[in-house]
Amino acid sequence: MIPLRLSCLASVLVLAQLTAALVVSDKRQLPPPPPIPTGTTSTTITWTVTTTSNTAGTTLMAVKTAAAADVQWPPPAITVTVNTDVKIVLVNEMPNEEVTLHFHGLLMDQGFVSMDGPEGITQCGVSSGTANKRNTFVYRFVTDKPGTYWIHSHSPGQYPKGLRTPFIVTDDSTEKELYGYVNDYAASVSDWYPNFWDVENKYRGVATSGNKPCGPGIELAPNKVVFNDNIPSMSIRSNTPLDATSYYLAPTQPGGQPQRTRFRFINMSAYSQFFIAFEDHSVHVIEVDGVLLENGATMEKTLTEGFVLGPGQRISVLLQHKTTSEAREKSSQGNPYRILVAVDPRMGPLKSDIQDCHLQPAADPSETMFTWGCLSYTSPDAECKAPTSAEFKMLKFWSMSDQDQELQREPKKNNTLDVPWNDYLHTRYAYPWNFNERLFVPRTKTHKDNLVPQSEREGNVNWLKIIDTSDGNQWGSFDNVPWDPPKRIDHVGLLRALDDSIYSYLVPGYYGKHENTIIVQELGDVTWLLIHTGNGDHPIHLHGHHFYVLYKGFEDDLIMAEYEKVARKRNAYIPYHSPAADLEEWSKFQSALLKLTPEYPMRRDTIVAEKNQFMVLAFVADNPGVWALHCHNDFHARTGMMRQVVSAPRRLRELFGTYNLTSGMQVSKGQYRDNRVEWIRRNIAGCKDGFDMSSWVDQNGL
């Protein structure tokens, strides 16, 4: 047995060696940071968050705004132009829930990480109540990139209760010229739970109001799915509970020359993935998650009859109008064109008996499984009739490419096939309606050779095994290590990265459980995420960065087989830290994978990891901060399928300064100061109700 004193001495020597290595790393020269952007215009929006109930007895989180004294649900959509200085004043009047806001898809780069919103990572929750100094928080940032985004609460379990809305950033002078459209419409799709508070309890296995629990770990099917929340005042709505006489009006030019319309779709679901198609129309994909795609000749590669949209994802499509004669012929039949929205046919209604408390795939469609809108060319009074059951029993689903072929091929156009609605027992996980985002080419491109990790630092290659089971007894997680609930964190992750201790910010365990934190040490480092899924579909979202989609395949393909050779031999999680023989295996795997990677990989901020799938994603640590990485199935995020990514912490400390988290005093001043005063005021003391930091801010000259 080794004496305790010698064991401790050995530990000290190892720590000294690690510290020396970190000192060498810390000497790398960094370029000066860019200035914080300033907007050319500004807007201020106040959201007072409260609850409301409709005539059907549904309880929702809703907002009051400065423009309207009445409580509004859904919260009004927000549209601003690029380079707008946005200020959103959040006032929390919920009875007993903390609230935060996240601006999904906005990267919050150039110093705005403190405005990102996830509770426990970048901020404490905004306290509830009207007589509380901490029940208000001001979010302020500049919209530096056009795109399709959305706002939602990032406190656990809240956006399915209604606190979410589209957030659109336009740049008409550039985008309309690039893609030649005349109309620009935004439409949300979502699942609907009348009382998500009760649903949460069932998911956790807690019986309430005489209801038997379904959990732990079983996602409940929604009561229905909705298009733009079925609100009459919006430009499109769909089936019950409100009227169904809605449409998009797409006028044609004089002389019958067809025009183009841009449709922006946002999936604001807690759970549901949607398949969306326009009746008798093909569309071009022009934007994915705020990333514009190439126009011109390459647009033909994005022509499709429909598309798939997972929770959190957004997509813009360009619809070519029919000619005047075609439109009149359809209109003479008494119906406009339908926009069909369907969920995965494996998802059926929830059984009421506890023994059958799980999703039952249904042979016949129900309100739970589809919704619709309509497109009219000629008549604003066209009736948007419901599709018949027969129409929804046999839908055309589609594929941009055959998943079983070499993925570097160009996508096939109009590759449609008829799939019976009740074909939910399909034995292949590569369903024929898969939508392959790997094959799109962004306008701003990065060559695949520049997306390979060049460093052996820990954190630059990360293997994430998604753990779930089909019987519902296992809650979703990464590597079977659930995220610590925010209530257990005294200081949020972003402040921990600014701790004045010299090296602790480079140690993953300092932020909580070691496995829950990925640290990418240096600005510009490339990181790979190798994700292997189990029995469920998981929309994975990364804050502050875009994923580059290098590879998506299934567990029986050759790439997965090559990786298994590495995984069986790997030491801990990092192939780079394995013996030389393992590095040779890793080199073979990397070479085989890059041969199948598109020359200019697609990038997006939310990607669906499908059942038994293997994905390789890359991101570049070009946005210093502490960022959330999580499943956007809200049930899974609620129960721990989340990690935090500490990106370029040394540069982050230069920008924001450092603090003694024990005394609350500033140790060094950073270069970005003006946009973080409110954030420091509210978070430096830890997540404690009723603590006002006004005097501290004054003492520190902020």
C-alpha cells in the first residue's frame, strides 16, 4: 500500500505538471477583440409574464406588453431589421416560477453571451412576484445577422406552457435581391398541451388530481398539433378550436408571370417532429436555422416536395407561384391549395390506463397527428377545408437522398414515394422521408479541411452516447450523467469561468460534474462531437455556435464500424489521449469519414439525431462564452440531457474581466463592460432571492 503522504505528494506533482502545461498554453498571443456592435436602429419591448386561461380551461403562460394592457397569448411575434439594438424588459409576475428568455438561433456573439438566457449557465432565474426587486431583467443585444429565430423561456419546462414566439430578423435589401421573392410569411408549428404543469408531473411519475402517473421518463403525446397556434388574427391558422377559413394570399403579376413567396417555418414544439408539404407545389430551401444557402444554379439541388422540421429547427423555403391560368383552374374547384403538416405516424394518442401509459401508433390519423393551412391565389374568402381522413392516410413523404448511398452525391430531386400512414413497424430506421441537411451548401462556406481538430487538448474530441430505453424506465441523458439542476448551482457557469483563481476555469470538474462540461481552451480551436443515439429521436441544440454537419449515418454502416474500433480501445473519452496504436485507428477513422464529408459542410444550430444513428458534428470556438448543449425535446432537457460548453475561456476573461466569487469583488476589468452591468448586478452574489447588488455595482465603478 502506498503511504498517504506519498500518495498526496504524487498528486501534487501531477497537479504541478498540469499547471505547467496550462501556463504554456496560456502564453499564446490572441488578436485584439472586435468592438461590441452598435445598432443603426433600436427597439424596446416589455414582456410582463403572467398566466391566462381560455374558454376551454387551458392554462398558459402569457405576456402583457407596453402596447397592449390586456394579457396576450400567444405572445406577439417580433420582427426587426438587421443591425437593430434590441432591448427586451422581462418582468416576472408568475406566482411561483422563475423565468428566463433565450433567443434561439441568435449566436449572441461579440460580447453578448450574458444575454443568452439559459438558467444556471448564463444567469439566475428572474424571480417571481410583484414586490421583489429581482423580478425584472433587461436583455440587450444587437441583431447582426438576418434569419429566422424564436424566443422562448429557458427555465425548465416553461416554453411548452406558452412562453414562446417567432423572432424574425430581416435584411430585405440583400435577401429579396438574392432570392427574388415578393412576399415573406412566418408560420409556427407546435404541439399543444392544455396543462403542461400536469404533464410534467406525469412525466416525473408524480400523481396529481387523481391522475395516475405515467413516468418516470415517458413522454406524453400532445392533445393536438397546431399551425400558428390557430389564432384568427394571424395570417394563417388551421383546424379547431377556432375557425378554419384561413389562407395565404399569393397574388400573381399582371400578364400571368409567376412570382415567388418566402415561407419561414419554426417548430416551437416540446416533443413533435413535423413533416410539411405544399399541395401540388415544389419548394426550394433557402435558409436553415438562420444560415442562408447558395442561390443561383445550386438552388436546384435544394428543390423538394417537402421537408422535416424537428423541435427548435427553422427553415425558409421559396415557393414558385402558379401561373394565372393554373391558379384559376384550382380556384374554380372551390378549394385553395393545402399546406399539410403531419407528425411522425408512430406517435398516437396516449392511453388512459396506466398499464398502457405510452404512445400507441395509430392506423387512422387523429387531431393529435396533423394540422393544415391553405394557400389561395385569387380569393380572400376561400374556405380552407379540412383534409379528409383518406387524404391523410396516404401522404407523399420524401427524401433528399438515399441514406444508404454514398452521401457525397448530389441530392435527388422529387424523390417521393407513397408510405402508408400506419407503416409504423418499418424495420429500417432510415425512414424514406428523411431530410438530409448535409447536402445543402451555405452561402458563407468553410472547407472541410479547416474543420479537423489540430490540437491534442482535452475537449477537442468528445464522444456523446445518448442513453434512453424503450420501456421508459431510463430518463434521457448524455453518457448516463444527467445535468445538475440549476437550483444546485450557487454561481452560474459563466461567472465560474470568470473566477479570479488562476487555473480552475480550465478544469471541467470546477463547473460541476466533470462529465457535464466540455472545455475548448483556445480561441479558434475546432471541436468534434461524435454522437451515438439509442432508441429515440433527439433534436440537439448548441447555443453560441453552429454545428458543421460532417456526417450522419446509421449504426450498421461502415463509418460506425470504423469508429467502434476506436471506441473499444479508447482511454476515457478522448481518442487523442490513447496510446499510439489507438491513434492509428483514430487516423483511419478520420480519413474514412472525411472522404464522405461534403467539401463545404452544411451548418445549423439544431440537428435531429435519429434512432440508432451516428453523427459527427464540428464547431469552432470562435465565440467565447459558456454555452448550453442540450436536447430540444423539452421532456429530455427538463430531466438532464444537457451539457455546458466553455468556449475559449482565456479570451472570455479578457473580454469580461475576473471576479472573486467569495467576496463579490472585481479583480480585473475586461474590455466589454457596458453590456454586462445588469447581468453582474443580478448574478454576482449567486442565485439568491431578494439580493440587490446596486451598492456593489456602484463600489466597483460599473
